[in-house]
Amino acid sequence: MRRMRKHPASRGLAGVLSILMLALSLLWGPSARAQRSNPGVYVLDFNNATSVGGALLGRVAAAQVSLQLSEGSQNWDVVPDSQVQRRIQELNLKAPFDRIDRAQIATGVDATAVIYGSILEAGIQDVRLGGAPAKQAVVRLQVVAEDIATGVLMNGSVAQGKSTPRMGFTGDADVLLEEALGKAAFSAREFMDRFRRPEGTVMNTTVVGDNLRTEVLLNIGARQGVRRGMEMIVTRLRETVGRVRVTSVEADVSVGYAVENFQGVRPEDRVRAIFNFRDFPTTRSVIRSATPSAAQLASAKAGPASAAKKPAENLVRITKAEPGAQFLQFRARQEVQVADAQPAAPPPVVVDEPEAVKDERGGGGGGRRILSNAALKLLVGGLLVSGIFALGGRGGRIATRPHAVEAFGFQYEVGSPGAFIKVRWERPKPIKAEQVVQYVIFRFDQLGSTPLIVGAFDGDAVHQFVDSEATRTVNAFDGVPGSDDAGARTEFANVPGIAPGQQYRYQVATVYNVGLEDRDLDMLPDTGVQFISPLSTSSPWVTAITPPLITTPVTGEQVNLNELTITWQQTPGADTYFILVSPDPNYPKGRRVSFGPFKVLPVDQGGDDTITQTISVGGRRIAGAATLNVSVGARNSSDKLKPQPNGAIFGPSVQIRPENLPPSPPNTDPGVDPGAGDPGGPPGAPALKKGRTAGDQFNRLRKNQGNGNDSPAEKSSGSPSVRDRVKFDRGSGKRK
């Protein structure tokens, strides 16, 4: 060994081996570590929820997000878009991609997550830069990351980006929009890198109640970011075991129950919070380019006299699809206009008609005029221009569009057939009721089809519209929203109705009489002209749901109320179901019991055609009726607003006859209504109240006597506290 160390060639050999090992570590080490630690993700084209740029703008947004994740972060291993497009062509898939499509794509590109999202806002606006007019693009993105294995969201962000203000900009709007998209993508990536979901372990489980509900104790609480109502996915050896909803939270522990239990939740299972924008506040930062330099500001202030004296009426704010510009590269529809070197016409204005000048000297003949024709024309013109500035400061043309637009599933009564969507809006405040000529309703779908005029109402008497599956003819003005001309009344024939299972959103435009506004700047009021406002802000997406049909039991069948098994057919677009039971076929709220929500996998995502649930009606105050009516309701949990008036779309009733059973313990709990709670709240809230045991009944009586010590969370959930239940069970010699 000593001779080997002293050999002349030993040092050279050692040096060569050291260099070789260092090279191998530099070449293979980082990539291997990245593959082990970073999730492999691919990015799909974004949905463009605006009327600017079409599908191509959504593709640009996806490219910007992919660039930020791959080059601006060390936490993501992004699959090249060429591989993703090749995989989509191999599978012969067409957008939009559902969960099964996304999983098939991920399998072919070796990804564990997919990133997609929507462009919520996009447009060009006029701003002031050092006293001079400039143009700036503003966009807002919603980005989400979905875990392929579990099918739930794992990360996300909502971010806004603004381009650098450019003075005297006359180029294409796509240059500004692409820059703004890059800023928004940077902001979204920055937040997603910092975000960490609450993760923990199941410490213990127990089965309680007649319905054998599994309660779960977790080792994470408020300090780790857990909130009441949060849902978590449960895994064991990377396989999905179930889903847990948190009901009470303390500092370092929390309690919930299993809403889905595929393989039996048990201690030592891992839990991870499901991402949503309600439980996790997202970034609201605005990313801009660098502030203009002092030299730029000085040159703007010391610009030519002609620029300094530019008429103020040209300073009009342009948002979203305002007219007055051509959108070149993205090839938007002809009626969509984004930016222009020449400012658009001034926004509308309403001024009081000037009173006539009276001659108070009496006598016949016309008296001498106080003002000449030219002076009177200048005075009226000045008032008109001043009115334009005043209304422009209150929002300009944007202020003339309807507001508070909302859309939700609708049903005239329980069991009525067909899919219906009700749309509601409010009159714009600057427009008087007598000025409204017509409201025009536009419908958008998720397939990227051309927006359709699906309804119109003359005057200001009606502020709601019910869309249906029926084909119809609509008599409406054909002007482009936001233009100076409302167009002419036109009959739009064969307008298709809504399709069950599809999602839609709605926007409304106002056709109104101009009054004394001066849009053409000729210093004379544009009397007898009708304008159409820009489109309103969009309603939330809403799903067209048809009533589900019960297959068993059938009308007249005698059933066991303690084990009532109900089977129904799934309806397109629904993933959440409820069951109503009442002696009255009209299901009044005071005389009905509700069961659910039952969250299922829809048929188009691989779910079963029929669903079966077993409920217990025995012990309810309605159980003594000679006949009972049963109906199943459906809704989509992603809809922001619940269907009205019952919280779900309910199918035809089935009348059943109870068997003669011994009386059960008294229970007057009417259950939980699917229509109760905040319409904008989380799907399925509040939690289901099942039948109580005798111990639970004792706790209710004790609490009514003023001896209860329930926590606020337990009071709000309507269930007895664990402390009261344990005390009663010990006193009776029973153990849960």
C-alpha cells in the first residue's frame, strides 16, 4: 500500500478519478435530485372568460405560466408543451378536457399534476403618465394545480398584472396584453411557490350515531392553518382512502367526519387539505413594470405644446371589449375591439334642458334676445361637454350597463320537468327607468361558441329572465354592445335552448334613449338616437340540471322506514344529491325531512348510472303519517349559487306506505334543508343532522335547562358535545 502511494502514477490517477467523480455529480446529481423532489406537471391552455383575444389569448396565458414555472422556480418540473400536444393528438382528445382526459394525458407524459386556469379580466385602459395620456394593459388570472392521483386541487392563485404605461402608443394591443400576462404569471408563480397545504396524520377514529358516522381526530389545528368546514383527502401508501370534513378546530388538533370512506379511515393515515379559494386567501398583488425614470417624466411634462393642449374629452377609459380599436394578432371577432391610437368617442351624458329666456317687458312681438345664436350654441355645447366629463368621472359607458347580474338553477315546483336557469339583474343607476328601451340577454357556454342573444325585454318593468331547453325566436336590437348605435330591431329565429349537463354564464346589455347627450361632438344634442351599453359583468357559471328519477321504491310500495333504500338515475351535470321525505306532496319547509348531501362521481367522469342510498325515517315526527312522499334533488357543487327555491332540482315524487312498526324514540329534528344557508356558501353546507340516540336526546334536554357547556362550534353544528355524550354514557353504563 505504501509503495502504491509513492508510485509516480498514483497522483495522476487520483486526479483523473476526482475530476471524473466531480463531472458525474455535476451532470447527474441536480437532475436526479430534481426528479425526486419536484412534481412533474403539464400545463393546459387557459379558458378565456373575457371577450378579448379568444382562445389564442388563453394559449398565450398558459405559455407565460409555463415559462414562469420552468425558468423562474426550482419547485416545478414542467413537461414541454410539444409532448403534451403530441399526447393529446395520440388520444384524439378535444377541449374541454374532463378529469379522465387530464389523467390520460398525465399518464403519457409522466406527470403527477396538471395546471390550468382562466383569464378573468383582460383589457386596455388609458392612464396618465406625467400629465400625458398613455395606454396600459390589465389582466387578471386564476391558476390552479390539480393532483392527478386524487383528482383534487393542491395549489392555486389569483393574480393581476399590468403592463408598462406607454405614451403615444399606436401599436398592437397584443404587445401590451402579453406583457401584462407575464406580470400576472410571475405573481401567481410566486404565491404558489410559497403556499403549503396543511398536512397531518389521523390520530384516532370512532363510529357514532345510528348512521354509523366515522369521526376522525387529526393532529393538526389552527396553528397549521386548519379551518372549520375544510375538506381533506385521506391517503394510505399513496392510495386514496377517503375524504374528511373538519367540524371543530383547536390550536393543535381538529375533529371531523368522513364524508367519503372508500377503504376505511384508520389511525396513521395521512391527510392533506384540498385547496380552494375560500379556505386559502390568495395573492392580490399587482405586478407592474418599473416606474418611469425621471427623464421620461421630465420629457412628458416638457412635451410639445400640441400634446400639452390635447383636448381633455379624448381621455376616455377603455376596459375589456370597449369599442374604438382593432385587435390584430389574436384574431378576435370583428365586434371585439380593444385598443386604438385614436381615442373612442366620449361617454354619454345627461344634462337638464336649459330653460327658455323669457321677455318680461310684456307687449306684443318678440322681445330682444339676451344671447345671440352663436353664444347660446357655445353655452349649450359647454354644458354638454361638462356633462360628458362629469359622467365620465362616474364610469362613462361602463356606468350604463346593468349590474348585480346573477344566474342559478331554477324549478317552478318540486317534480316539474325540464332544465331551467333564472337570470336576474338591476337597472344601471345613471339611466332613468323611462330611458330604458330594452334589456338584451346574452348567453355564453364553455365550448367557446359565439355568444347568443337568448332573450330581450322592452322597458324597465322586468329584471329577470328564465332560460329553458326550448328553441325560441327573440326580437331584440342587433347593435354591438358598447357601440354608439343600438342597431335595429331584428328577429333572431331558431335560438337554441340550454342543454342539460352543460354550464353557462350570462351578460346583459341596456338599450336606452340618449336624451341630450352629445356623442358626435357637434355641440348639439343627439336627440332621437338610441345607444346600447357595454355588456354587464358576467354572472357566475351555472349548470343546467334536469330532475333525477327514482327507480325504487315505486308508488304504493310498503317500506320499512328504519331502513328505507332509495335508488335513482343520475342526471347530467350533477355531482351532489339530496333526498326529501314529507307527508305533503308540496314538501313545505315545516313538514319535510332532508337527507344529504350525497357526493357522487358523475357518469361522464366514470360514475355509475344509478345511485343507491339507505336512510332512516323512523323516529321522525313525520313517520306517523299513513303515506309519505319521497323526492330526490340534484345540483352541481361547483355552481356558486344554489338552485332556487329548494336548493336543488327535485324529481317527481314517489308515494310510499310505511310498515306497521313499534314506535321509535321521539325525535322532532326536521333534518337539514338543501336550500338552507348562504347561496354562495360551500356545497353541501350545513352538515347533515341524522337521528339522535337516547343519550343525545338527554343532552338536548339538559342543554335546554341551562346546564349545557357546548362550544360555539358545537352549538352551530347542532350536535351534542363530546363532553356531554361521555358524561351520559358513563352514567348509564354504556360506552360509545
